Amino acid sequence: MSNIQLYHQIMTLPQEMQHQIADFVEFLKYKNQNQNPKKRTAGLAKGLVEMTPDFEEPLEDFKDYV
């Protein structure tokens, strides 16, 4: 079935059924998107986080426990 034939079939349906078809198309797009997850790219956050020189020093809040 060509796209034009499919379009013609859909347009001859009642409005409520056309809305159901639109919902189904959105569902199929969502389902397909979850089956093909986007690949992650390493290093996108490089330089966004900085460690302070005293990172491994005990915190004042935990002084009583150390």
C-alpha cells in the first residue's frame, strides 16, 4: 500500500478513529525510539566538574565521628 493509498484510507474514517490512528502512530514512534537508544558519547561533560585540592580531607560536620 502506498502512502497516498494509506492516507486516503485514513481520511475516509470517522474523526474519532483518525485520532486513534494518530495515537497509535505516536505509540509506535515511542516504541521504536526505546528499541534504538542513542549511543552515549564519552567526554561531553569534560571540564564541567572540578575537584578541590582538599577533596579527601575530613568534613567539619563529621569531625565528631572520625
